[in-house]
Amino acid sequence: MNYYDPNYFSNQTNVARATNAISGQIIWTIIALVLAVVGGIVLYFTIFNQKNEGKYKGVMAVLYDLVHFRYFVIDDLFRILYIISVLAITLLSFSFIGKWQFLVLLIGGNLGLRISYELMMLFLGLCHDVRNLSNKKKKD
């Protein structure tokens, strides 16, 4: 018998307490999803409507551009992740110093990382070029 159990005098079993916690999470998840869908629809048709083009300044203008995908965040995210990855591979390679894996990881890892990120950036560049061509065609 454990006298230090805080639930010793409780009528609920561990399964009942876990079931109550899980059902509370499920209910909150459903409420959050409904609020997100309703809020998203309301914001899209009121604040971020096409009629409000050019009306906002400052933070709201940036938010408006982000919602309408005029500015891509993924470019900056890829660059930050690339720098972090290069530093991680370079520093982790020093754990193999004095072994053949050191040079393989230092040179090969960074080279492979660079090639993969260049391919991703080429794809993003292609997306930007297609968007620019589409915008030019709309202006003509």
C-alpha cells in the first residue's frame, strides 16, 4: 500500500482519468478546428478581400501580401536552414577527426548538402520566373 499516492482516496481509476483527459483534448481540438475554419473564412472575405488591395500600410500591408502569396517566406527559410545544416555537418565531422570519415563527411556532406539546396533553389527560381511571366502577361 502506497500512502504517498495523491489519488489513493479517489474513486476514479487511472483509465477513467486518462479517458477524461483524452476526451477533453478531443473536444478542444474540434472546437479549435471549427473556430479556425470560421475565422479563416471571415478574415478572407472581409480583411483580406481583393477590394482592399493597396489600402493597408505597415504591418497590415505585409500580412496582406503574405496571405496573397506575393512574398515567399520559404526562400529565407531555406537559406537559414542551409546555414544551420552546413554548420552542423562541419562541426559533426570533427567528431571523426583522425579517421577517414572526417574528410568524407566534411567535404562530401557539405557538397551533397549544397547540391540538394541548389536544386531546391532552382525549383523556387522557376516558380518565381513563372509568376513574373504571369504578372507581365496580365499587365499586357
